[in-house]
Amino acid sequence: MIVNCPQILSMVMSKTYNEYKGRSVLITGGLGFIGSNLARALIKLGDVEVSIIDSLMPGQGGNLFNVDDIKGRITLHKADMGVDWVINHLVGGVDYIFNLAGNVSHLDSMLYPQGDLEQNCAAQLTLLQACRNFNPHVKIVFTSTRQVYGKPVYLPVDEQHRVAPLDINGIHKLAAENYHLLYHRLYGIRAVCLRLTNTYGPRQLLCHNRQGFLPWFVRQALAGDEIELFGEGRQRRDLNYVDDVVEALLLAGASEVAEGEIFNLGGEAPVSLSEVAQELISLTGRGAVRCVPFPPERQLIDIGNCYSNYRKIEAMLGWRPRTSLRTGLALTVEFYERNRAHYWEPNANTLSESRTAARGG
Ligand SMILES: NC(=O)c1ccc[n+]([C@@H]2O[C@H](COP(=O)([O-])OP(=O)(O)OC[C@H]3O[C@@H](n4cnc5c(N)ncnc54)[C@H](O)[C@@H]3O)[C@@H](O)[C@H]2O)c1
């Protein structure tokens, strides 16, 4: 089924949304960027019980402000998913788990490989073991990354492309995908893996530049700084606005045919990093571009041009990106203009409030 008509797509989405009514959903990493946008979408549906587990890992995107407007309507567990007695207690009776907890930074994975192993492999196994023992038929949607393909040998990369990650994070995410699929095959856990591309939008970490280029470009443009392009910024990438990713997560969660499958997400058209920077400068009316040599530690793990073919998820689940880059960037810029104070400094909303984060927010 190829869905390219907006009316059919909204019918598919409203059927999907009905699947969640009266159900209970656990989001791991739900104080982070994508998880908090997903929590908000589920709350908007109404009649969905949403719980979050998040350890507010320093240096990552967890931020209590991300759920500030829905805090009375979610159950928040500030805890590490990798602790078995915690997660054992949380998975029972849940209908869906959106498993987003993990380290996103490829650069950090090279600096702290053991930390990445803990979060992206060991904690994933702890969650899967908990499901095997206490909720073996739960549906789990796992967010992987297109980084597992490494440097592409053809473009756009589809799910048949060979996997050859160039960094520790890619290796661990690939292992975690395989854990999910193994637990599906052997124990009946209804797992599905999505390989995300660069995702951007409101509620993303902006306070350092180790979680992807786009949030950092947004910050530099808003601050009226020079956006630094490594090389000449000619690398071509595809981007997804976070609402489109949330739609894909919901579709994958609600669909039986998705179980045991891996799906790429992808953007409408590849765009160079320099074009993204120019778009931000034009939107904000601020900032400038400066080309700088590639820092060696980034050059080592750079995948060059990379963008994904998303035809499989389009054909099987009816997903396609719907937000244009211009619209998505405008919404993003507008969000940070309004909420700058909560994102500019490291963990602006985690340090003071983390002690009070508990059940009921
Ligand atoms: N953002 C992207 O562009 C992108 C691209 C590809 C894949 N992904 C994947 O999507 C997922 C979500 O990414 P994001 O951008 O929202 O990241 P994020 O850093 O904003 O959120 C991740 C959250 O997970 C939490 N966390 C980490 N380890 C945990 C643990 N053991 N227990 C409990 N909480 C834990 C962190 O505190 C953080 O709040 C990640 O798995 C990431 O690998 C993201």
C-alpha cells in the first residue's frame, strides 16, 4: 500500500490512534527530545495511560521542561532502565513500550565507549529480559539509527544495504536491534526497529554540539554566531521533523505486520549542510557561515553523504515524511525563541528539579 494522498494518510493515522485508546504505554528515555514529543502526542489522543522512565543522564537530551505542560498527566519514574529491579517492576501490564532510552552521540561513544555499551546494549538487554519474564507479548518499538550502515556504498540506503558501522555507537545500536529481533524470534516479544535519520525539532538538546549538527546550527543562528561548516558543508543528508518521527513510531506500534521488521525512516529530499545553514540564516535573519577544517576526531567517524530510502515503511505502514524542511525549521526556531532559557545551559531544567522528579511528575 503506497499512501501519498493526505486524506488517505489521515485515515490511516486516525485508525492507528484508535489502537492506543484505553491502553497503557511506557516510554523509555521519555524526558528526551523524541520521547517527550511522543508522550505529548499520546496524551493529546486522550484515554492513554503514559508512563516515562528516564534517568536524566548528564550530557543527554533529558529535560524536565520537555514535559512541563503534560506533567500532571503522565507518570514519571526518574530511574535507570538498566537496573533490573526497577524495570522488572515497570513492564508488567503495559501494552506498548517505546524504547528510546540510549546515548545518541557518536562522538561521545568514541570518548566513553563503556558508557555507550552500558546504555545502548546492557540496559537494552535488561529491558528485554524484564519483558521476557514479566510481559512476553508486549509490543516494543526500538529506535535505531541509519548510522548502522556506515559509509554508504549506494544511495539512498535501503534496508538491504550492508551494515558496517564506523563508530562505537553504531555498533552498539546494531547489537541492540539484533537483541530486539532475537527476543521476537525466540520469545514472542513483538519488537520492531526503526532506523532513524537526523531528527530535529522542538525539545532537542542545544547546549553542546555532540548530538548532531542541526540543533547546534539552530543555536548558532539564534545567537547570531557563525555556523561552522566542516569542510565546505557539502555533505548531503536527509532530515525528519520530529512530528513525522512520532507518527512513524505510532504506526509501527499499532501495526501487526511491522513485528520482527526493520524500517528506515528518511527525509523527502537530501540537502547539503551548507543549504541547511543558509535556510536557518534566512529564517532567523541572523548568523553567518564559516568553513573550517574537519576536526580529526569527527573526520574519523564521518559517513559522508548519507540519506535513506523509506519505501519499505511507506509500502507496509503508509508512513512518509510530511513536514517540509522550511516549515520544520520555522517551527523549531519559533520554539527556541520562546523557550530559550530552558535549553541554553546544560541541563537547565534537570539540576534543580531532578530531586523532586518522582511518580506523578
Ligand atoms: N535524535 C536523532 O537525530 C536520532 C537519530 C537516530 C536515532 N536516534 C535514537 O532515538 C532515541 C531518542 O533520541 P533523542 O534524540 O530523543 O535522545 P535524547 O538524548 O534527547 O533522549 C534520550 C533519553 O534517554 C535517557 N536515557 C539514556 N539512558 C537511559 C537509561 N539507561 N535509563 C533511563 N533513561 C535513559 C536520557 O536521560 C535521555 O533523556 C535514541 O535511542 C537515539 O539513538 C535519535
